[in-house]
Amino acid sequence: KTPPLIVALVLSIAALTIPINLIQSYQYKVFILHWGSMDEDSYWNVFLQTGDNYRGWLWKKKYNYNHFYSLKTCNLEDIDRLVLNSFIIWEQSSDEIQDFSNLQIVQFSFENDFRDLDYSNLIFEIKDDLTGEVFYWHKTYTTIAATKARNSYHRGVIDWEFEPIKTNKNLTLRLMLYSENITFHYQLNKPKIDLLRLK
């Protein structure tokens, strides 16, 4: 007969490991854990996290920026305000961007503490405001920009990559901060836009 102490030990280990395995299976399913490029820091940065704003964070494409040069850099004013629904961070006419037809990446970087409770979105679009035609549109959680552990103050970055847009139309590039059904205080420090193309 198995000693009660051994039974208790086995049951205690199972009680701890089975829920962790179930959570991690879910994390793989919804792209919180990366299938092929996990390291110790990445593992602990998302340990037992199931929030939607963790989805895709570890899957962000990494760029060698030495292969690109900047068409334009825009240093923006700090953002420190309450936001309900949407707020325009930056917008620019394509006519004001030299060599716009070769633009491939719009990069947004800023300093923030990337809180777990932040479920706001960044929305970037390239649009013909006269006709309503949308050439590019993407929405992502603001916290996806984090480059280090969440809930720590640092500089984050997010890149929107697309095929160069060949058109004679004057388009609007627009970046918005979006908070659905909740008023949230946002503080984005030293925000910067870089417009990049391949060398």
C-alpha cells in the first residue's frame, strides 16, 4: 500500500502542474507563447498570462533597421490625458512625405509602463479621406509595443509594414489611440514616428 505521505505529495504536485499545463496549452493556442523561439525571459514575461493584450506580443517581427533608412522623423508632444473612444496621435499627408511611393514601414515608439490593465488599441491607417478608400488599416493593443517586461517603464516600439503604395492620390496617414467603452488615463512620453524604406 502506498504511504499516505507519498499520495499527498503526488496529489499536491498534480494540483500545481495540471492547471499550469492547461493554461500553457491555451497560451499556445492564442499566440501568447511562441511555438519556436522562447527563452527564459520570454517565458517568465508571459507566465500564466491569459489577457487578450498579451496575444501576439512574443510574435512581433524583429527588424534589422540597418537595412532601412528614414524618409522622415516626427518627434511628437507627450500625451498625458484621459481618453474615451478615440484620439488622433498623428496624421500626415502623403504629399508631405518625400518618396512616399517607397515607404514600407511606419514605426511608432514611445515611453510607457505598459500596464497589464491597459487594453487600449493603436490604430494605424492609410486612407483617401475624399473617397473613403482604405489602403492600409491595422489595430493592435498598445501594450504589444513593449520591448521588455510588462509593468515596467521603458521605451517600446511597434512597426506597421506594408507593400509600397503606388498611387497619384493624396492619402492621409493617421495614427489613433482607441479605448472602447472605458475612460483611461494615458501617458505616452517622447512619442516618435519614423517613416522607413529599404536601402
